[in-house]
Amino acid sequence: MINDRFFRRSYIIAGIAILVVFIYLVRLFMLQIVDQSTKQKADSNALVRQIVYPSRGLIYDRNGQLLVFNQPIYEVTVIPREMRHHFDTLAFCQALHIDSSYFHTRMAELSDRKRNRGYSAYTPQVFMSQLSKEDVSSLSEVKFQFPGVNIRHRTLRDYTYNAAAHVLGSVGEVNQQDLDRDPYYQIGDYSGRDGLERQYESILRGEKGVEVLMRDARGRIQGSYHEGELDSQGTAGQDLTLTIDSHLQILAEQLLGENVGSVVAIEPKTGEILVLASAPGWDPKTLVGRQRGPNYSALLDDPRHPIMNRATQALYPPGSTFKLLQALVGLQSGAISTATLYPCSGPSSTPIKCTHNHGSPVTLEGAIEQSCNPYFWGVFRDILQLHGYGKNNRDFRQMYNQWRDDILSFGLGSKFTDSDVPNQVSGSIPSAELYDKFYGKTGWKAITIRSLSIGQGEILVTPLQLANQAACIANSGYYITPHLVRTDSTQRDQLSSNAPSKHHSAVSTEHFAAIQQGMHRVMTNGTGRWYNVPELGMCGKTGTVQNPHGKDHAIFIGFAPLEDPKIAVAVVVENVGFGATWACPIATKIMRKYLTDYCPTSAAPVETNETNKHKHESKQ
Amino acid sequence: MNRSNSIWSSVDWVMIALFLFLSFFGWLNIYGAGYNFEQTSIFSFSNRAGKQFVWLMTALVMGFVILLIDEKTYDILGYVLYGVMILILVATPFLAHDIKGSYSWITIGSMSIQPAEFAKCITAIAVAKYMGRYEYRLRTWRDLVVPFLLIVVPMLIIMVAQRETGSALVFVAFLLAFYRQGMSGLVLLAGILAIIVFVVTIRWSILPTLIILTVIFGRGAWRLWHKPLVHKVILTVCFVVYIGIACGSSYAFNHILQPHQRTRIEVLLGMKDDPAGAGYNVNQSLIAIGSGQFLGKGYLQGTQTKLKFVPEQDTDFIFCTVGEEWGFLGSTIVLLAYLGFILRLITIAERQRDTFSQVYAYCVVGVFLMHLTINVGMVLGLLPVIGIPLPFFSYGGSSLFGFTMLLFILLRLDAARVNKLH
């Protein structure tokens, strides 16, 4: 060994090396083991979670006709940072058919962090959105010339027909409530805003997928992370098949025309709703894409309330159509029999005058045929007074409650809770307590509430309830919950809703034959005879409802054919006049179209009404 | 005994094994760092790993040839090589193109060479030759003037003319060899003190610096109370020099250092928080390493390095890739391999019989230790960003060849020592 004098210095030098490595190992330990934040930082650096939007379920009608589908829309995105060099602004504007001042305004908007909080020059920014295929076609051909420019696509709803807008509802961007309620949603997602789109949102929307992409330091996407191990493709939404018959629905909307009102048709044996039309409505295509916002506001501002689905949300007194239930409850309670006669003094009858000319006394079927007000006042009075008034009005009130329960059993006064029909309202059949409040327990008698006998007064029903009532009569005593979607069992599981169930009315089956006969006579001899199609066995009941808002509401309920009912219908047309003149022809055309697929004057309901009106006004 | 056979039996195979491990593992990580998830072959000459493979093979051939060259060649040609080297270093800035602000690369055809990488080896030979002279004894500071000049000249050329501060700094490592030969440890301490004075003054102010200096030199003055006057004069001069350093620190920091160097130091000292700007490299480097956690993300699975969040990831910041993909475990193995490498170098140095070999060996120790310390310290955010390669790991032919020469000449000298015993 040489230089032994300084030999110890080799240990010092080795010591320095060991110390340096030791310090670095401690540092590594701190960075890699102790500090857990860097992992997350690295991920947020390098990983982009790109949502894969599933295609929303399609909607078909009962005959397999496609009603609602998806149309692709395009977004042009730009990465400002990559546009700095060799970017031909003029050519870009030409390709997008915009002028350069729009380009500069838009770029200034994008980079304004006050208005666009997510701005980054390194990530894609939406330059123009909701463009059609045509809008982007010329750009897509020359896109390679423009660094940083990309075209993304998403889908919007599109519609086969301008029909059933209320039923279908619409799809729009999620709002804050949705975001709070369901963590599934993120800002910018679409969800069903109303109608069935909202009702069946969880089925239609499918499941979003995610692509975990890697982004390099300049924000450019460099492919998928871990070869797509963490990706999920998402699940497309399930399709819905409606119970709606689109041709019948279109016809109903045409027949309503410019009038305000609604048409509901139900297949009695299944509870499937064939038609759920409300007028005025809107073209569903107008609530899509960029026009959705302003168009929706316009609908909200429209004084005729087109947004309201009158078929399920509008409340009307049922008028003369209520006489059918009156008779049924009368038969069930034993207050009357099919042979019971009541006298009618025509216009001089008290306490309610008759508006039709017919003989006296009348039978039950005859009274239905002629819509005789005194007869049904008699029925109502005799039901309520069946056991007299009793002490403190007790027996009378008990009978009233009995009567009310029987009426409610036809599906009135409450929503169909096991139904998928959106936006229902309850309606009301006044309770004894309500009258107690007005008159005191002993202060009201049958005569006090006589308007109820002919479906006026405090009774309020929806057209859907009226149609269901017709279906229940057609079925001789039961109805199946009216519903809009033919759900299969898996879909029902997802919705945790029950199969449409059978509801029996409080009135026994044997009492219905007379009512059905009466309704048939309405069509053959009574107020419905001008629009009858004899070979179809139509049954119906017209109603003309007084209201404080102008002319009477025209109402009609009915079903056909008598022997084997296949369709039950309710029509309400607001403020036009007689039910026989305005509502009846719509209903018969619907039934005829459904039963024979033939409709003579489908395109011109108003003219028909006008001519018939003059012809028959005096006879009503 | 056949002479050439004896070389293979007496060469230090542990050293060669460590060399092979580090350079092949480095090569794998260069492929990893350049890999952008689109598989191209590790051998493809179109990517950096492919090129590095060619250079690695060339380096092995070079090492083999060096082991065959008679060890006396270096002693004989020492000054000639040194002279040629100085000429090349001086010529380089005139021939070089500006690459990221430095003028240290000469392009010959499609190849670029950085002469500074070879200068370390040749300077070490020259220093060893001077100190290994038969009549040379290191007794006073005068004996160190020539060795100092031998290292300062190339250092200044590289720093001033070529603007390669990092490469120039490495020449300081030769002080380690002087220290082993008997240079006072005070020189090293004085250097460390100068750094402390500089950092404290920049970071805080001149006041704490003055307090520190007064305490240290006051203590020195106490100990020198009964020593001759000349010691007291030297001490006083040193004190004045340090006060001068302290006073000059701010000026040097603000006027002599280039702006990017200034911000790098400011970021390191926590005077500036600028993760998107000057601190970007180091911040991303720390994220990359930290996110590797214990076992790492797996080979070729690092996102930080692959996606170019860390600049210079296959050259100066290659250790990031190790940290991210191989985790704490892999990083520790690599660091311990380097430690083993350096300790083995020291062992070899200590068993040399002649001063030439030992001085050369300690120069090698110094260079490797310096590179490891500065490079890893920078990547771990403990030292300012100074761009020098991690030996055998960083991408680049010049540095690989330079380190290979440095190492294999030592191995040849060491093998010859064993032969002399026989």
C-alpha cells in the first residue's frame, strides 16, 4: 500500500458516498411511500376520463312503428394551443360557413375564463355545438389541415311523427336537481325532462361507459390507458314499446285540430292506452337541440298552456257521462232496478229541468238514451235517502259515503298509482266532510247537492279517468290499470313497479248490461245518433258541461263494439258547445278507425262539426 | 503465462458485472422512457433505445480494446492526449451549433460528439501522470498548483466557451483524488463553507452569513492563539475572502448567473413557487417518482414519463423512469448498485501500488460520485437543476463512451497491477 498516512481518508470518501446514497434513499422513501398525493397528481396529469355516451333507447308504438330515435349531432372542438401555428383561419371559417368575425368573437368567448371556467388552451374546447351532419361535412373533409380541430359526435332525439308530444316528453340537459339527486349524472348529460322520457329515464338512458385515455404533457390524447383495461363501453338504453297506436294518435290530434281538449282511448281488456292526445300540443322536434330552450319558454308563455297534458292534468266536471255511474250505483245499492220509472216534466221539471224532448215516465235505458236530468236526480236522491236521514243526518251521510266509495271504485278521485302514465292529477269526488264544512253536519240534504246527480258541481275528473270509466263499463265491472308502455318483466324490475292490475268496481257485473244497452241506444236513437256507425255496435254517452270560462265543454265517452268491446274512448273539447256535436264525432271516428281502419273525413273534423251542428242544434 | 490470458484472469469481474447491470438496465429504461405505448422494437434504430443499444455494443468493444492496450500507454501519452484534448475543447465552440444554449457538440456526418465527456478521462490521466512522477511529493500547496491548473483549464473552457456549467462542475470531483493524496481536508471544507455562505446569503440575507463566519473564524482564531503569526494572517485573509464571497453572492447571483440558472436555484431554495414554469421539470419529476410507490407501475407502464410530462426523461431525468416504473424497490436497487460500484472503485483504488494508478482511480471515484450525486439529487429535487447524465443510464453515446473509457482504463491498470505481482 502506498500513502498509508492518508489511508483513513478512503473511509471518509466511502463514507461520503454512503451518506449521499442514504440521503437519497430517505428522500425516495418519503416521496414514494410516505407521500400518497403524488399518485393522484400523476393520474390527474395523465389520465382523461372520457365519457362514452350510450345510445338512448328507442320508442316504438304498439304496431312496431318507430316513434322516437336518435340523430347524430356534431360538435367542433378546438385546442387553442395547437392552433397557434399554420392555422388558416379563413379556410376554417369557409369550411364551417361562418365569417371571420364570428370566429374571433367565439375564440374570445372561449378564452374568457369568467364565462368559460373550464378553459384550458391545451384541452379541447367546444367551438360550435349541435351541428348537423351537413354543417360539418365540408369541414370533416379538410379537417387534417387544421391542427387542434376535432369533430365529436353525440346524439339528440328525433321523431317520426309530429304527434304524441305530451306522452313522449322530451330530453334535455340535466339540471341541478338531477345532479343532486342522482350521482350518475354529470353536467352536460341529457335526461328525460318530462313525459315517458322522464318516467322511463332509468331504462332508456342505459349505462354510461368511460374510456380512460392518456393525455401527454401538451394535452394531446395518446391512446387508451392500460390497453383499455379500465374502460367500460357502457350499455345502450333499452327500447320501449308503447301501447299507443300512432295512427290513431295522429288521427285524434288531427280531429282535435285547433280546438282545446283531449282524446283518450283505452283497450278495455288490457288497460293499454291507445290514444292519449292533448291539444294544443307541439311538434316534438322543436324541443330538441339548440332550439329547445327558446321553444320551451315559448310554450310556457303560451296562454293556452300547451305544456299541460290535458288528458291527464285537466279537470272537468263529467257532466251527463256521470249519469252512467249514477245508474250503476243506484242498481247496486238497490235504490232502483232496471224497471224503475221516474217522471219527467221536460223543461219544467224540478229541481233540475230536462233539456231533451221525450216521453214520461222514462225507463233506465230510455233515460240514458235521452240523458234525462230528472231521472238521474231521482236516482241520486233515492240512493242517498235509501235509509232516510236518521238522527243527526247519520244515515244520509253514511249513504253518501257509500255512494262516494262506489264512485271512487271506478278509478275516479285519485291517480292511477300503479300506472306509468306521467303527470296525472287526482280529480275529486267531494267527501261528506267537505259538505259538513260548508253546511254543518245536519245542514245538507240530497237536494243541496243535486248538481252531483248530473255530473256537475264539485265533481272533477280527468279525461283519462273518463276513458277508464268507459273501459270499466265496457268490461262490465272491472278495469285494468291504464298504462302506456308494454313493459317486459326485466324492465318492470328496474322500475320496481307492478304489472297493470285488475280493479273491480263496487258494482256487480249483472248491473252493467242495462247501462251498456242504454249507451247503445244513445248511439242508435239518442244524442249520439248522427255519428253512429250502426254495424260497429257503438255505445256512448254525451255530455255538455257548463263552466264559468265561456261556452260549454263538449264531452263524450263510449266504447265499441257492444258485444266484445275493443276500444273505449273519452273525448273532451273545451268551450265549444254540445257534446253530441263536438265530442261525439271525434270519438266515433276514432272507434271506427280502430275497428275498421277506415276513417271517412279524418282530415276535416271541423267542417263536419260545423255542418252537423247546424243540422242538429235544435234537436238537442 | 500468456500475457493476454492473464489480463482476463486478473481483471475485476465484479466491476464488469456492475457495469453490465447498470448499462443494460439503463438501456431498458431508455426504451421505457421513449416508449409511447405504440410498440416499436427495442432494437429498432429509429428509436433512442435502438441507438443506445448500438452504442452499448460499441462501448463493449471499446472496453475490450482498452483492456488489450498496454497500461503504460496512458502514462506515456498523458500530456500529449491532454494537449490534443485542450485543442479540441477550444475548437469545439467554433465548430458547434447552438444546442439549448450550449456549444459543446461537434457534428461529424450524422454523429454528434460531446468532447467534454472525454475530457474528464484525459484530464484524469494527465493529473495522475503529473502526481505519479517519481519525484513528486505532495507536501505544500505549491505542489498542487499544476494539478489545479490541469483541471481548471478544461473546466473554464467548458464553462465559459461551451456554456456547459454541469460538465464543468464535474471537474471539481478531482479534488477528491488530491484529498486522498494528502491535500488538506480544509480545502474541501472551505469549498463546502463557500456553498453554505452563498446559499444562506441568497436565501435569507447577509446577516446570518456574517454570524456564521464570525463564529467559525472566531473559533479558529482561538485555536491559533499560540501559533505563528503567518497562520493568523492566513486565517484573517480567509475571513476577508469569505466576507467577500458573502458580499459578492448577491451580485454573482443576480448578474453573473444566467436567468435560467437563477430561477432554478430560487425554485430549489423555495424562494419561488412556479410549478408550471421554472419548477416544472422538478415538480413533474417528483410526481413521476412519487407515483411509482413501492413496487412501481411496471415496466413500460409509467404515465408521467411516457406522456412527456417529464422533460429530458431519457437523458438527465432518466432516474424518474426508474422511480415511476420500478418503484421504491427498483430505485433502491439501482442506488445500491451505484453505491456498490463506487465502493468497489474505492477498493480498487486502495489496492493500487503506484501513485499514477491510485490518483487515476480516485479521479474515477470522484467523477462517478459527482455524477450520481448531482444527477439523482436534481431528479429528487434536492439540488438545483444541473444537466449532467447519470452514468451508464442516460441516453447518449458520448457520455457512455466517456464513462466506459474512464472505467476500463482503470480496470486495465488494476489488472496490470495483479500481473506485476506475478
